[in-house]
Amino acid sequence: MGETERRIIADGIERIKGGISGVLPFPRVPFLISRLGLMGDFEMIMRLLIILLLVAVAISGCMEKGPGGPDGRGTNISVSGIKALSIQSADGLSSYRLKTTTTENTIVDPFQIDVSPRVHGLGTGSLQIVWKGRVTNETAEIDTDMDLSGHRASIKGTATSTVKAEDQPEETKIVQTDIYQIGNITYLKMDGGNWTGIISPLPSESLWEDERNNHILAMAESINSSQVEVIGIEMVDGNETYKLEILATDSDYENLYTAAHGLADQLTQYPQFMPSIKRSEFNESVVTEKQIWISKETYLPVKYQSKMGFKLTPYIIGALDPDTSLMKMFNQSVRLGEVSVITETTEIYYDFNRSMEISPPREALQALAGK
């Protein structure tokens, strides 16, 4: 992940936490980080909104030829031709709609081990490490209406988390979020609560200028820098499309590896224990599949789909010494149980350059007027 992407993500998170108004970017890659327990209201809301804030990571590489020759528009078009025409079609869009569905499944296998003093070398008795089995299923469904020319947007999202833990009843939590961005004013309602209105100190023009919120153009530019292949011609919702495979790169593996390390920290309750991951084992388990369907008529996206995940078997290589409060490395590493994470995302794009009526409800307007 590049520095630009990190800054955008950090800025987005701070806007949510601090109530700083601004137009939200609308990315296509889900934020893959697993929760081991049932999330609280704020955590679920943050997760739902972070999905909207994570910018697609550009996948660099050389261009490959699709079936046929480079004749510009037509049946026999090269991959480079599709890329160029996608950017041309996306540039200057006035509006679009986007429906996103993201699901994440996390399975923690039950595990128990006694770590002897000979292994940990802490001068204490045996250390017992116990994981109870847990299955977590999370789903986020988000509908976005974007009026670029009118400087208006609406987002309606629902996040559902279901947790089935060993020896415990199944728990389900549902959180709903509504957001309207009208010029430089943000209206926000979380989980059936009251509306909140926030006015940005920046003028509307500066928040919407330079195609800043044209997610379709950002995606086309990302594909342009990606290594892709045309793998077929398919009909999607009545549209004849080019089906493109976006090939995985080292950055995809690195992003998943970073997410896996965060999960390992949670599992081992770092800094109580220090986890380690064998990179070769991890890489063999990684799943990364990304496809996008581009209309043959308009060269705008019709559908995007991804499946990303991994299996994780962390090792403990050290622990916090209770006598010195310093990290002490074990005499030998301790292999723990297995965890698997799979995230799947589908996005459907439609209603390009259509007129849209995007207006906050009266209650939202009154919330701002009452300040």
C-alpha cells in the first residue's frame, strides 16, 4: 500500500472519529480485518464506513493482449484499448449508482496447549494457552447514489454480524447507517439514532473539484496501471461485457500479510505474547481473485467481484516476563491453532449520467437548523 493510500485512509478515519465534514471517497476493495468477538455499535459503524474509505491499491505490471487486434472500439480490442476507453468514458461522468455487498467469514479452530518452563524459559510454571472455537460471519450492504454534477451523494448501509462461539448461544447484531453529502454539509444517522449535521469549513467546490469523488474514474485509472487479461465475453444484466481478470501482485500478498499480523496480535493478546507467522506457509494459503466486467457499448463498469483471504497458523516466539516487564524470547517457538478468513465483495454499477433527486429527510435538515 502506497503512502497516498495510507494518508487517504487515515484522513477518512479521522473524519468519522472527529466529525470533520468532507466528501467520502467510494472505493471498491473491502477492508479485510477480522474481529474475534461480537463488535460493539461503534465498531460496526466504523467497519461499515471504513469499507467506503479504503482506496483501491493500484496493481502495477505490463499490459497483456486480449483476444483480437488493436482496432480501438469493436469486438477485437486489445486490453490497452479497453483501458484507454474506460478512462475516456469515466472522465466527466455526471452521476452513477453503486450497490456493494461484502461478506467476511472468520473461523477460529478450538485449541489448547501447555507450554513448559523448558520451552518458555520464564522461570515460572507451565503456561496454558486456550482458544475456544468461534465462527464469525459479517455482511455489509451499501447503496450509493452519486450526483457529481450536483455535488450531492447518499449512502445507505446495513452491517450484520453473527457470532457463534463454543459453549455460547449465537449472537447477532445489526447496525444501519444513513449518510447524505450535500455540497459541504454532511448529514449522518447511525443505527436509528438522531440525525447529525456537520458543515465543513471548506467550500463545496473544493470538496468536489478535480473529479475527486468520481469513483468510476479512479477505478478505471487503477485498472490502467494493473496487469489484466480478458478472459471472456459475458452478458450481465442485459449488457454484453468484457470480463477482465485483475492479476495478483506482491502488494496484494503484502496487504493480506499485514492484516494477518493484526489478527495474530489479537489472538495472542500481544504484548502478553509475541506472535510470528511463517511467510511461506501463509503465502501458500492466500486466495486473491479479482474480476471486473466492462460494457462493450459504453466501456463503463457493470460489475466488480473479488475474493480474498488466507489461513493463518501463528507461532508464539516470546512472552512478557512478569518479573521484569520485558519481552523474553522462548527457547523454541510454539505452534498454535488455525484461523481462516475469507472476504468476498460484489459491486454493481448502473444509472450512469441519469438525473437524480438526492435530498436529506426533513428530520436531518431540522437537526442542522437546530444548532
